[in-house]
Amino acid sequence: MDELDRAIINTLQGGLAVCERPYLEAAQRLGVTEEALLQRLAQLLQQGTLSRIGPLFQIEKIGGAFTLAALQAPAADYERIAAAVNALPEVAHNYARDHALNMWFVVAAETPDGIARTLAKIEHDSGCEVFNFPKLREYFVELKLTV
């Protein structure tokens, strides 16, 4: 990663302008062309340095819901269960953990009822009890990492 890549990551963590051409505005702040910025972002995504570029929003304000959930998958069946969990469109991401509850995942749905249906399906398909850890309170941390 060179200095321009670092500048791009550090700058874009503060957000993109809400305008007709947000990448042009960001590119001007960085002193590069819009095309150069878009090309660098594509490379950072392809290399896996960045996993996504997109907004963060409160899904509950538009009627949706999300939750953190976990289960204890037997080691011998872990990969099969992980594949089944990850195949669901409602599962945003899934993490293996060195803990009794060794599989943690985030579920997002269009409605709160969608969370219950998805967790019930995971429980049925996996044969494992699913523990739901819904958000009780919203905190705004604004974590920015400097590279």
C-alpha cells in the first residue's frame, strides 16, 4: 500500500459528500482525478485491503432489523453448518470464535419478524440452539483507523 492508498482510506473514512459526483469531490480533496480514485478503490477491493465501500445506516428507521447471534457448532460439523448459515441472504457476516459459542453471525432482515424466521431456520437446519443478542441501545463511536 502506498501513500495514495493510505490517503484514500484515511480520507474516505470520514464519508463521501452527498452530491451528484461524490467520488469526484473526494478525488479533488485528494489531489487526483476521479478516474484514478475509482481505479485505486477497485484495486483495494480486489486485493482485499477493503472489503466494501458503502454507507452505514440504522436499518430500524426504515422498518428493518438486525441482530447478533451465536451457536455452538460441533467441530466435526462446523464447516457444513457455517456453509448453511452463510448461504442465507439475511446473514451479513459470520465469525469463528474460540469460545463455547464458536460461531457468531449478524442477521439483517426487512422486518423484525424476519429475524425470528431466519434464526429458527438456522436452528432447524443446524440442529444447534441459536442464541440471539439483539441491540438494546444505540451507541455512536465513529471509529476511524489510520493506516
